[in-house]
Amino acid sequence: METQLFVDILYILFLSVVALFFCNRLRIPTIAGLLLVGVLEGPAGLHLVYSVHEVEKIAEIGVVFLMFTIGVEFSLEHLQRLRRVFFIGGTFQTIGTFCVACALLWTAGMQLPQAVFVSMLLSLSSTAIVLRLLQQRGDIDSPQGRTALSILIYQDLLVIPMMLIIPFLAGTAVIDTRTIGLFIAKASICCVLIVGAAKWILPRMLHQIARTRDPELFFISIVFLVFAIAFATSSAGLSLALGAFLAGLILSSSPYGQRALGHILPFRDLFMSFFFVSIGMLLKPAVLATQPLLIAGGTVLLCTVKCLIVVSAALLLGMPLRSAVLCGLSLVQVGEFSFVLARAGMQAGVLSADHFQTFLAVSILSMLVTPLLIAQGETFVKLAMRLPLPDSLKAGKAAETPGPGLVDHLVIIGFGLGGRHIADAAEAAGIPYVVIDTNPDTVRSERAAGRRIYHGDATCEPILIHAGIQNARVAVIAISDPVGTNRVVEQVRLLNPRIHIIVRIRYFAQADTLLAFGADEVIPEEYEASIEIFTRVLHKYLVPKEEIDALVHRVRERGYQMLRAAAPIKPAMLDLDLYLSGMEVRVMRIHEHSNAIGRTLAELNLRKDYGITVLAINRQGRKISLPDGEERFAAGDNVVLLGMPDLLVFADTIFGPGQRDGEG
């Protein structure tokens, strides 16, 4: 390696560490931090990095690894579960954003091929940023989180055909029958190779490699596989990224996909940091000074248009307005794959240098504002709720008519695994109940199965009234949305001051807020799991059940303070060694001439005469635990005895060979 390249990499890594540290503290997306590092280090900044071309080559490896990991994580089973949101929501969002952006750009004077290309770039959102923010907020399993994830997967898959379109937009590919036929032939060959390799070749090869239990061999084999397939598709006229995605797709259906993903992820993150830094190097900070209104206005317009289109798509799917708004706010930014396409488009001549600079500036700003918009999501939700919209649109398209009125019933809000178990228990106990859930597919299937379940957002008053919350005795809230849970508790308490509210949460940090909003009981999963584990530990230490139950009651009664505080907990545990000190457990086989054959345990009087206790009898594989006094011994029995060593010697004369009574 040349010394200059080594120094440049050192600069990149050092400033990346500093930038990512502050990004973490300020809750700014790491991608935006890396882009800013590139701007600072690039030729238009401090000019610390000279080997720009070499850094770009390293960055290509990051794109390959990124596409590979998406291929591994892409699951046909997952797509099957989210197929409605995936196809309808993803198609509506991408086509809607593309059409609006293309119309605006073309009207503003941009040439049609460039307008089409830039519109493709703007239609994508950042999978890395959105998933990171959803995970930090605990919203990954919320309705808006699931919808955003489905749309992001759809967008990621669109990158492949978008890359194939670039040569046609650049005019370097001629659209004729031969070109189309060649493209179809290449695609068909790739599909055949994927199916064949995934079914017959790779599983056997990876199995033999995995049998060696050599992690280095496995890792190098995976990297070779990724690069080989990427090179093959590139040689066929397609792209490295497409080949990497296909390699991941092959491994996703094998037992070794997740193991390969674990090996690749650290390298993906490292090389992708070079990719984003290399993109940042291309931005000229002067464009921010020369065109501030254009860039600021473009960012606002982009975020507004994308948010409105995603909200429309979510409402089309029947989502409540609140979830739709939160989902829209999370997808306003430009995605990381847009940079991949932008650089390819600039190299192909589709995108001019000036347009590329404007695009980079708007993209970076959209990434920077995303965390701020998501953090203020509830403010935007309140504004949306004030709009003169139908209640059915705000709460979700329920399209149901209220059933017969219920009194003293149970209202279950959220029909995930926990809500389903509660409903099953209510049915078994004969307790009338109503369920509210935001997933229209779940509502449809459960209503067909005979459950009383309504579709809608429980933060909205109409859907709660529809479920008869005023006359309910208990409400159980089990949704994976921390902020939404607060709003539901507040709304339920306002509508029924007498109702008993039980809330299931993931982390205890929410408990005080929920109690302040009006919850009667808060069940944190993290502490309940700890209680269950510690209960089993206490059982193993022979703590009496009554004392365990009393301890668990005290822990819950004091708000889990005993688990949170450092003060020791001192239940009256039994010390097994103290009570059984010096005693031994011994197994004796009853000889066929033993005096014990045919006699009962009471007749032998072992405990009273010898201090020996019979714990169990193994009779031809059948185990008799703690036998009673009427149990008769038989030849061949294995008897488990407990007693002092000096007394267990008498067991030899009782169970061993000897004269039977009356003989001799």
C-alpha cells in the first residue's frame, strides 16, 4: 500500500471516530456524520485526502457488502406476511413520489431524462437511518414501523432495475428487439443459475466447509462467493451490486445465511463508511452559500411531498391517521442507495455536475432533519387530528357496525402474541371481551374466526367508544408503541374514570409516566422475566413456596424497587447442606435371594430401625418416587437410599443375598 493512501485512510478513520461520537451524543444519523466528514476532508474542504480515486474503489466494496446483507435479510416468508403493505404501499409510495418529483423537475426546466433519473433518486429512502431510529425508539414492531420496513424493502429491490435503466437514460443503450432480448436472456440465465446453485451446489459446498468448524475458512469462502457472483454478473453486463444481492439471496434460503451475515456485518459497516465519506468528498460546500434558498426550499418540498405520499399510501391501506403520519415522517429523507445510483448516473453522463451538487446538498439536509421530525412526531399527529377529516379516517377504516352493547367486559388493545393469549384466556374463563388492533389483515382473519375485534387506532376516541370503553371493567393495553401507549392510557382514563387499566410495556422506564397518565398496573417485560427466572432459582435452593410467593408479591407491590435497588434481598432460604450434612445417597440392587423380596416398606421398618429413607425404586425402567409403606420389593429392584454412611452398611444385609426366612 502506498504511504499516501495509508495516511488518507488514517485521516478518514480518525475523523469518522470523532464525528460518529458526536453524532451519537447529538442523536444525528451516522450516515449524515460520515457525509460531513467527507465534505470536511475532500478537495473542496480541508483537502486532507488526496487518494480520492482509491478511496472510491474501497467504497465499492462497501456497496457490494451492503447489497449482500440485504439479499440475506430478504425473506420470501417475510414478504408473504407483509405482501399487502409491501406491494400496495411500496408501489404507491415509489410511483407517487416519482411522478410528483418528475412533474416538478420537468416544469422547472430540467430535461426529461435527467428529471426521470433524479425522480428515481428522490423516491428512495434510507433503510439504514430509518431502521436505526425505529430500533432506538422501540417502534420497530409498531404499525408504523412494520409499514415503513415493508416500503423500505420494496425500495431496496427497486434499486436493481433502476441501475439497469441508467444506460438507457444516458443514451448509451439502444432500445431495440435485440437489446431487450439480450437483457431477458441475461436475466433468465441469472435466475437459472440462482435456482440451480441454491438447490444443488452451494448447500453441499457450505455443508462441507461448515463441518471443518474452521471460522476463517467459512468467512473466506463467503467473501469469495460474494465477490465471484458479483464479478460474474458484472462480466455479463449487469452490475456488481446485483450480483452481491443475488449471492445474499442464495444464502438466505440456506442454514448458513445468518452465520454469514454475522461475519459480513462488521466489514459492511467499515467499508460503507468509506462509501459515504467518498460521497461527501464530492460535495462542494460553496453550493450551500451560492444556492441557500434553492437547497433549503428543495429540502422542505422534498420532505413534504414524500411525507404526504406515504401518509396517503398508509391511509389507503386502512391504517389510522396517527400511524400514517408517523410512518410518513420516518421516510422523508433520501436513501443511501440514491448515492449509489447518483454516482453511477454521473459516470454515465445522465446527471450533470451542478445537478449532482444540488442533489447531494438536499440529500444530506434531508438526512439531518429526519431524527428531528421523528422526535416531534406527536406534534404533527396533533395537528393532523385537528384537520376536518372523518372520524373513520382518523381511527382507521373500520367499516363495522357496533355490535350489541356490553357491560363489565374486557377491552384488549393490541392483538399481538400477548393480546392473543389474553383473549384466549378470557374465552376459557367465559369473560366477554372486545379487541382493538391496527392490522387490517389480522382483523379480517380474526373476525372470520368469530372474534369480536375492531380495526382502528385506540388513541382516537371514536374507536374506543365503538368498543364500549365507557361500560368496560378492565382494559389491557399491549401495543409495541411507547408513545402511543401513553396516549391510549390517557384517552381510556378520560372516557372511563372507573376502569382498571393494565399495561404491558417492554422497559420499566415507561412505568412512572404511564402511572401518571392513569394506568393502574404496569407490567414491564424485562422485570417480569427476571422475576420468573429468579423464582425458579429459589425453587432450586429449596426456598419454601410460600416464601417465594411472598417475595414476588413484595417485589410487585413496591414497584419492582427491590430489583432496581442495590439493597440485598434476604428471604429465609433453606441451606440444603446444613440439613443433609454428612448424609449420603446410595443405590442398592435387590438380590434374587434377598430377605427383602415380597416384603413391604412398612414391614422392613428401615427409617425407624436404621435411619434409612427410601427415596425411589426403579423397577424394570418404571420409576416409583417416594414409595409408600405398602410398596413390596421385588428381585432386581434398584432402590435409592438416603442415610448416614455408618447406617447404610445395614442395607447390604437387608437387600443383599442371604438366607430367606424359613430356609436352612
